[in-house]
Amino acid sequence: MLRRIAGSLFWAARYLERAQWRARLVDVNYHLLLEVPPRDADPWEPLVRITAEHDLFAAKHSHAGETAVIDFFVFDREHRSSIRSCIEAVRANLSPLRHLISSELWLAVNRLYLEVQGWSAQTLAAGGVSNFFTELKRHFFMLEGIVAHTMPRDLTYDVIELGTMLERLDNVSRLLDVKYHYLLPRLEDIGGPADLRQWAAVLRSASAFEAFRRCYGNAIRVNRVVAILVFDPEFPRSMRFCIERAAQALERISVRQESSAPSAAAPCAELLAILGRGDADTTIESGLHEFLIDAERRCAQLADRVFDRYMALE
Amino acid sequence: MDAQRAGSAVPGLQATTAEPQPLNEMFDAQGRSRPECARVIAYLLALGPGRLAELGERAHRMFRTMGVTFKVYGDHEGGERIFPFDPIPRIIAAPVWAELEAGLIQRARALNAFVADIYAEAQIVRDGVVPRDLIVGSPQFRHAATGILPPGGVYITVAGIDLVRGADSRFHVLEDNVRTPSGVSYVIENRRIMTRLMPELIRGLRVSSVENYPAYLLAALREIAPSGIGDPTVALLTPGPFNSAFFEHVFLSQQMGIELVEGRDLVCVDHKLFMKTVYGLKRVDVLYRRIDDDFLDPVVFRPDSMLGVAGLTAVLRAGNATLANAIGTGVADDKAVYAYTPAMIRYYLGESALLPIVETHLLRDPDVRQTVLRDLDRYVVKPTGASGGYGVVIGPRATDEELAQARKRIEAAPAGFIAQPLFPLSVHPTLTGETVDGKPAMASRHVDLRPFVLLGAKPRVLAGGLTRVALREGSLIVNSSQGGGSKDTWVLEE
């Protein structure tokens, strides 16, 4: 496989995963606010903080209201991580490597892309926000299913897996951090009804609500949410699960290689160790925010190493 | 079936009265269907124009869903468009195709021999058959090509030869494309669509398959690998996603199972060509390039080119890789050289040309120029170096101002132009996209044909080729960049 093509594949996987998280966040926040009238001035503000692009948002919008945030997250062409931009990036990256992916995957991506081309703010108004995201989620689950069930477990699959898992790890971390660090900074609110609703929303964003109920019981507590989303070895949207899958993909990639040059495994092993041996209570005690920032930094470092080792042209 | 009724029941399925009278490929001058088209016409009549237009729309949707598109230059959106597709097929009878095929192979072999000669002893020039200044003055002549000897003497691996059918029903060569001819992916995709739109008709008619083209092309490319390589690695070099033919590059590499590379994926080390893979450098033996000579190698050609790879020419000269088509083949498809192609065929093959060419006047000759300029409104003027229909002035249809401008351009650089009489391109029933009395309208539209010839250890020809249709009424320009569309071309087997 060409290095450039491996890079395109890696980024296609990342953008697909990112689009999915953006959709999850907006959807869950929208429904959360339907039930409870917002007390805070800007209940949409935290979503903007999750992305690394709140400067761009501030330059375009004076106030983080529902319309502005949804427009920024879903439709904005100048915002590289808007759902529209992500989906266009997925297609642009996959287009020259159609020979590596199943025709089912290409057709499904192209169909989604064509749908996105027809999007406008009216699309949302006409069909309703709820329908819009339900439909979008269906697309994403279908794409994941097609990848899982039509692609041979070769280098192509491993690169997709690596990109998906690193992007997911990063998104889970940001989601947790925003809730923990930015929302409800007042101590007296912790454990109150608003706090619990927000934690439930976090779980829903990660499709973790039912899994949480089943494994951790009915009571939502911050240490249990951290346990499932950071340290759980079995839940497919926990940071630990992501790094383990990424490490396995990396291992398969490097085993296939004939030469004995060192792989990008060092930062990967560190993340594996941190997420593998840690526990929720100790982490919260010593600072969840710092822990998450550190994990995100290591994850970015790992992605850079992987890119340099297998994908960079110079 | 009642041919007369056929002529009147469906508007457009009848001979046109435009001047000069072109050949209608489905109906004779009396409005009777031509024998090879009878079954298709009967099928289309049974279908009716409404249903036919529905099939056309379905085809359009299928192209869109599959992402079969071309990029438009100068479109700021980086716009992708669908090459308009007309669902009424164009039929070529078996004996007609057999003659064409022989003529195409003859022509490709002669053009190849010409390129080989030009970059060696240029014997054809020494013998006075082709004037020297025509060659050295050609913008497509490449000094760098001398001294590179491609395996098997194959310079032109892929040729696209544009044909037009005259009022006498003979196919004439309009121009040769022996640099990086494109369009073959549409031939294959058009057929795939048609087998889904009209399966029962295709099966009943014994239509020659076009599905084998990628296999033919890969075989030809492998045959011209440097000698001694058992299992050569072939790659396709594309300028990238912004090129108008990028879809075709993706399509062909996918169908042949080879890597689609950009210049930055390649590197030359020790006079050998490599591509940069995840696991290190991998040797490339044959490079099927879809970028122009000028951009191939910044060391030899344009130094600012980011599309090629530095050192490629030296690799070729060392015989460590083969480039298809070879550098400098454009010297053979120059529109002025075209006038000498019948002489070329006689010179190299000792045969007379099986395919006639269109009468061509070289404006570099002062006497000829004077004659042509006197009646400029009777000629079609073409710049010798351009392709894609750009810069063509059709005298009989041009305004006085356009003619005056053309005259000025010719006088400034006479060697850069040729003139031909207006050739009456044949017409074919086509959906116009408009409606008459609430029904989709059909009318005669001009068509040409671009067959593809491959030279490797032996010649191979794709059955049929790309039929391009000028969708605007009366238009003679069929190029996709100028509002042309395409039709599926059915070569019927005996």
C-alpha cells in the first residue's frame, strides 16, 4: 500500500468517527434541553468548548445559541470538523482508493455525501432535528457495519481501525472533560438533579446508557461514569478499549512488515499502561482534567508517530 | 414493422433536412430503418419516448450514486459533473466494424513507426516524405525522447483515434490522440448501465463485450516491461483529484488492480523507479502515465512541475522502466502531421490507408493560405497544437467578427493552423431533454466515435469505442468540455 494512500485511509476513518461524535453530541444536547428549560445562559456553550475550534466559532457567532451551534456543528463549510466537512473529507479521502475498499462501502459513503450536498438549514427545519439525527445515525451505523462485514482483515482494515480508535479515544476524553471541568463548576450542584441529568446525557452521547445500567446499576455517580468511559476493558467506547484495539491494529501492521525497524509502539505502550492499570477513584482524586489532557496529548503524539512511520512521504 | 410509421410516430427518428445533408445512422434517406438498427428501433418504439426518458433519468441517477463524474476546469467549486448520457444506443454492424478494426490497427502501427523513426534516424524526413521543419517546429517534438528505446519498439501503447462518418457512410479519421487519450472508462460504465436498462435487448442482439478492456490494457503494459522481469509491477500515474479525468484514473487502476500513484509517491534512486509504500520502497517497472510530457520530470521538462518525478527520464534512458505512452508521441498527433498520415502509412507499411482522412490544408504554405483566407467562411480552422475542441472556428457558422479574429491569428502564426472543409458529421436519434406536446422529444444530433487501439506484443482493439454526441441542436462539437454527451456503442457480432 502506498504511504499516501495509507494516510488518506487513516484520515477517512478519523473523519468518519468525528462526524459521528459531532452528531451524537448535538443530538443528545438537543433532547436534553427539550425536557428541562435551560437555567444557564448558554446551555449550548459546552459543545463549542469540546471542539478545538471555539475561536472560529467566536469569530462567526456572538452567542452560543441553539441555531448558531447547530449550524456550526452540522452545516458550516468553513468549520473543518462540522459534520458536513467531515463527510466531504471522508469521501475525498476514499475517492482515490476505491480499489482498496468494498464497493458497498464506497456506494454508502457516496450516497451519504450526495445527501449532505443537498443539506441546508431548511432540511433540519422541514424534517425536524430528531429525524435528522436519527437518519444520520443510521448512516453511520450502516457504514460501521459495512466496514466490519465486507472488509478483509488486512492492512487496509488495520489502518481504518487505528484511525477510528484513536479518534474515538480523543472524543470520549473531550466529552468527559467538558462535563467534568466546565459544566456546573459550583460545588454545591454536584450530585444534584441537573448534574445527574448531565451525566446521563454524557452516557447517552457515548451510547453507554444501557451498558452502564447493566454493569454499574441504576445510580449514576461520577466515579462510575469514569469507570465505564475510561477504564472499562469491555465497553467499545471506553478509552481503554480504544487504546487496546489501536495497539492490536498497530501490532498487526508492524508484524506484517518484513524489516525490523522500530515501530510506533512506544507512546502506545505508555497509554496502554496508564489506561490499563488506572482506576476511577484515584484518578478523580488526583485530577480527572489533568489525566484527560495528558491522555489526549499522548494520543496525538501516537497519531503523529504512526503517520511519520507509515504514511508521511518525506 | 412499418418504417414509415416509425418515422412519423416518434419525432427525431427520421432523416434531418439540415444542410449539408449528413448521414442518419438509423434511417436511410427514405426514412426506412437501416437493417442493423431494425430491432433496436422496434424496441424503442415499443418502449415509447416517456419510458425511454425515464431510463435516461435512471442512468443519470446511477452515475451519480456510483460517483462516475468528471471535473470541470475553472469551476471554483471543484465541481463534479456527470457526463450526459443518452440511452439510445449507436449500432455498428459486424462487417463495418471488421473494416474499421483493420484500418485502426494499420493506423496505430504506422503512427508508432513514425514516432520510432523521428526519434532515431528520421528517415522519413531524409526521404522527403514529411518536411523537416514540420517536425522540429512541432510543439510536441521532444529532444529528450531521442536515445530512449522502449521495449519492443512500442511508443504508442494507447491510441484514441477520432472518427466521423460521412454522407457516403464511410468512417473518416478526424484526428489522432496518441498522448494520453481519455474516455474509455465511460465506454465501460455506459455499457454496465445499459445492461441494467435494456438487458433483454442487449442479450437478443449479440453485442460485443467491452468489459475486457482493462485486462487488454494490463496485458499490453506488462508486455512492454523491460526484458528479464518475470512479474512486472505496473502503476498508473495521475496528476491527482483535480484533473478532469481523475475518475477514469481511479477506475482503470481499480479494474487493473494496480496502484494509482501521484508524482510525490514516486522516487528515482540509482536510475531505478520506486514507489513509497507503507513498508518501504517498491520497484515500478511500467508506468502508465496520464500526465503530459511537460510535467513528467522537472529535471528535463518544466522545472516547476510538482506532478512528475525528478530523474524519470534518466531511468527510462537506462532501460530500467517503461513509460506508456513514451515521451514525445505527440509529434504524431499534431494536426499538421495529420495531413501526411496517408503517406506515412504507405512509407512504413507499404500499404494504402484503409481509413480515409478529411481533406486538410496546411496554412503554413503561402499559396494554400491565400486560397483558404479568400473563402475563410467555407472552412473549419483548427489550431495544430490544441485538443479538446478548443480554438476551433467553424467558418460557415462564424460571425464576421469571429472570422476576422481567426484571420488575424492565422496571419500572425500561419504554421499553427490547418483548415478543413466542413465535414458533415453523421447524425443519430437522441433525447433532447426537452418535451414536445408533453412528451420527451427526440431529434437528430451529430455524433463521432473514439475507438481505442492498444499496441503491446500484438495489437488489440476495444470493440466499438466512445460515441460522443453534440447535445445542442446543430452543434458539431462533441467534446465533454463543450456540452457533449455520450452514447453506448454496440458492435454487433455476426
